[in-house]
Amino acid sequence: MSTYNPYGQNDLPCKSYHKLAYLKRNIESIDDEKVLEHSVILHKIISWVQHAIELRIDDVVNRRNHKALLKKKREDAIYFDNDRTTKLKIALEEAKLVS
């Protein structure tokens, strides 16, 4: 537990039962009060697992959003560069016609 890092991309092979949605669905059905009545330590472990899954999901969403933002910025830069290049060519052609 002390070495777990919920941030960054995971390059390990992933099976369907490793996926966050699957794990989250399995843990959601656990009743915290019943677990607390049974064992305080088990309750703390389950709470840690729930928190770790939430952190991991947040990290995946943040990285996906950041990637989409970078892609949009790149597309905008390409569009503005093409627009600037077109305007420059038109201005050069007009300058040639005038002189």
C-alpha cells in the first residue's frame, strides 16, 4: 500500500477484471457499516481501496482532458499558421502586382 502510485500511465497488460469500472462496481456494493461492525482494520483497508480507485479515475480523466486540450491547441496552431501563410502569399502577390 505504501508504494502504490495512482498517477501516470500504466504500461502493464490489463485484463477486464483489472479495469477501474469493474473494481469500482464490486466495491460499491459493500456496506461500510457492516464492515465496520465486523472489523475496523478491514474497514480501513476498504476505505483505502475506494480512495485509491477514485484517485486513479481522477488521474485518468485529467490526463485524457489534458491530451484533448493539447490536441485542440495543436489543431488551432496549425489552422492559424495556414491562415497566416495564405495571407502572406496573397500580400506578396499583391506587392508583385503593384511593383
